[in-house]
Amino acid sequence: MNYQFNWKLVLTGEYGQWLLDGLSVTLQISAMSIVFSLLLGTIVTVLRLTRVKPLEWLSLAYTEFFRNTPLVVQIFFWYFGSDPFLPGFFKEWLYQQNIEFAAGVIALTVYTSAFIAEEIRAGILSIPKTQLEASRASGLSFLQAMGYVILPQAFRIIVPPLISQFLNLIKNSSMVMTIGVAELTYMARQIEAHTFHGFEAFTASTVIYICISLVVSFAITLYDKHFLRRVRY
Amino acid sequence: MRKLSLLLIVSLLLSLGAGVAQAGKIDDIKARGTLVCGVKDSQVPFGYVDEQTKQIVGFEPDICAYIAGKLGVKIELKPVTSSTRIPLLQQGSVDLVAATMTHKLERDDVIDFSITYFPAVQKLLVKKGTVKALADLAGKKVGSVKGSTSEKNVKTAQPACEVVSFETYPEAFLALKQGKVVAVTTDAPILVGLKYSDENPDNWEIVGEDIAAEPYGLGLAENDSDYRDFINKTLMEMWNSGDYKKLYDKWFGPNTKFYIPLEWKMEIWP
């Protein structure tokens, strides 16, 4: 073992900047995917509970399909596999844009939303059925009853599992490096390739991932404690 | 007294262990009976999986087989990528790397290299009639592979282009086919392989100035000069006996799709 540690090389100057650039991309892609997957997950769950059979089936199919295929396969599908289905003129414009990033966000969103949908459903099912019936009886439409009565309570219950999903998403975002999105893991690997100091580069990225995860987890817990649990509906 | 003798035995064993570790790669390989070689598995014609036999074949596996033959051991091929080949060599998971690896001085800090066994130059693979030279790449996306020298070279040669790096060259070529990047850049022989992997090779052309020289060397474990001498001698023998030309013609000769005239001479020491 004649490995020479060189932390300064990896953490400062050009390579330090690479890590920061990678961190910024990881944060962007994670934040966008978290917001979209929460929205999409909610929609998918609500469809599941509408009691309109075709919508229920659609929602069930969506959840099972995207929950049961590997994320990397989905990433490749959205990036490489979607090509034949896009119209030519649109494609030309699209590929000039940051298509790698977009495909990454779509894959992460769709994948995570399938899991989130199941968790929201579990939250909703834990609210006594009579509440929905009572709100319908008092004249609220299905969507109003969901939006004003059921979902606010359900979201409070599922905060802990939602945190896990968000943390998974942040870590899963490292997989978009396979389609050339220059996020944190990609940058750590680039630094390894340029300097051969893989130990330092990957240690740095590990510490950064842990920090992001802890901050996200802590922030949501605080929000839950000081806001969600205090609000009276 | 018992403790002392135990200590003696342990230290003796330790020094024995150290002695074995210093024995050198050649003895290790002979004792094991196999030469473990890191090769590419999707790099036509350097190293790729044959459609019929499902075995890794190519120019580089053949060179490895020649070396294994000289050592009198069996050969085991392990697929590596541009970003895993150096770490695997450092760990000792492979005895040598024959994976289109450019001999760069900075790589010499962590591993050793044999003499050059294939001289390549870096070019651009583009859709016919689109890009002519490096200057046309300004503001465009260029596909490459993570951890490769071509990735660094193209950034230096054309700072205004955006490099998108994939895991393997076929993926980069797929991105080119789909129009996501306007060019794929790497060593010309790899580009020729990519070009002919398409159903219509005529749709693609290799253009541009020589972005960089990319002399390929066999990657060897650091600081084992007996081993390196042996590999270098074997390569020179291969050249002198004409076996190199035979192998070269098998993969790059006039009767192959990947015809590249043999226009160089291996460095031969007197």
C-alpha cells in the first residue's frame, strides 16, 4: 500500500470547483424531481381512489410499472429509448437543449412518484372512511373533500416515510451520470480519472451526500414539528 | 519464554509473507497458472464480444494471448472500461491492461506502461457533411467517454464545445445517431470501429485535424521492472518475428472492414 493521500489537490482549486459544480447539479436535479414527484404521486393516488374503474386501473398500472423496473433502465429509456417516438422538428430543438438533465429529471420523477403514490395512499387509507363520507354528505365534491379534508391529514401521517423517499431520490440522482449529467458522482469520477485520487474524491462526495441528506431530513422534521403538527384544519 | 517463541514464529511468518510479496509479478502469474488481462468488451476491433461465440475477441486479446503463450500460462480475460482499468490494475485484480489505453505521463505516476503497441491519433466521427473541423464544434455538444484522454484533449483543443461523457463509445455513438451530440471524439481506430458497427457506414465520416497523438501501451503494475522488461521484450519479439504483422493484418489488414495501413514501426531496442 503505497498510496499518497492528497486532500488538498482534490478539495481545492479546479477539482474543488468541480465538486461544487457537481453538488449544484445534484441539488438542482434533486429539488426539481422532489417537487414533481410529489405532485405526480399525489395525482396518481387521487386517481386510484376516484372509484372510476379505468382511472383506478391506469393508476395501478402506473405504480406497478414504474415501481418494478430498475431506475437505470428507466434513465436509458427516457434518454435513448424515447428517440423514435419524438417528432423530427421537436427533436431537433430539444436536443440542442440540456436533454440529458431533462431526461434525468423525468426518470427520477416518474420512478419516485410511483413509490410516493403508494405512501400517500397508505396515509389516506389510514384516515377513517367516515370522514370522506361526512365531507361528501356536507356538500363537498370528491376533489374538494380530498384537498380540504383527507390529504392535509394524510400528509402529516406520512412525513417520516416521505423523508426516506426524498433521501432515496437524492442518492438515486447519482445514476443520471450514466447519461452524462455532470452531477456530484460524475464529477468525483472525473476527478478520479484525472488525478487517480479516487479515495479522496469519493470520500468527499460521500461526505457531501451525507450532509445533504441530513439537512433535508432535519429540515422536514422541523417543518413537521413546528408547522404541520400545529396547524388546525 | 513461550511468548517470546510465539513472537519469533509470528515475525518469521511475517517476513516470509513479505518475501513472497516481493517475488514479483512473473512468479505470481506462473504460480497461479493464468495471466489475467483487462480488455475492452465493446470496442470493435480492439476487444469485443463475438456475436457467435459470445467470447471476447479482438486485436488486444490476441496480444494478451501471445504474451500468455510466452509465459506458458493460460489466459483469462476480464472486461474493463476506461474508468475502471487503472484502479483494477492498482488493486492487482488484473495483471495487465490491454484496453486502448494511451500512454500518458500522468498515468505513469500510478502504473507502468510497456512500449507502444499501437499508435493512434484522435479524430472526430460525425454525420456526413455536417462538421468539418474542430472550429465547427463551438457551442455544440460532443460525445466522449468518462476517464478517457480524448475527453480532456477535446476540451483543450476546443474550449467552446460542451463535452457529454458516457460510459462506453457505443453509447456515445448512439447519442450521435440520435442527434444529441454532433460529434464523437476519440482515437481514429475506435471511430472506424464505431462507423462500421452501423448498418450504413457511409452515413458517417471521420474528419478533423489530429487533435492529439494517442500511443497505446500495455498497462502494468507499478514498480516491477522484471515484469515490464519481460513484456517489452515479448512485444519486440512479436514485432521481429512477424507475428505482430500477422495479428495486425487479421484485424486491421486490407481484407478487413477496419483497414488501417501499417505505417509505423515499433520501438525496437538493439
